[in-house]
Amino acid sequence: MHFATRDTTGDIIELDFSTDIVWNLKIESPTGNNLEINELEDMYIVIGYEWED
């Protein structure tokens, strides 16, 4: 599992939920090769956020 954080202080992110959002993901193996669609069985994405006061 890979984990990364990024300092977003000062960044403004506006979310628009009026339409569906489609994410296109490209998955790479540890060697850097792209995985084919049949090589990935399960994937979980955990996204953390903090609301500004």
C-alpha cells in the first residue's frame, strides 16, 4: 500500500456535485509498467480531507 500527503495550505479546491464525476485511473506496477484491466482484482481508495473553518 502506498501513502502520500501533500501540503495544500493556500490551495483552493472547489467541488461541484451537480454532475457525476468520472475518474480515469492509470495503475502502474512497482516496476513502472502499466497494469492491464484484467490484472487488477480489487482496489480501494481512501481520501482524507479537512473542512476549512
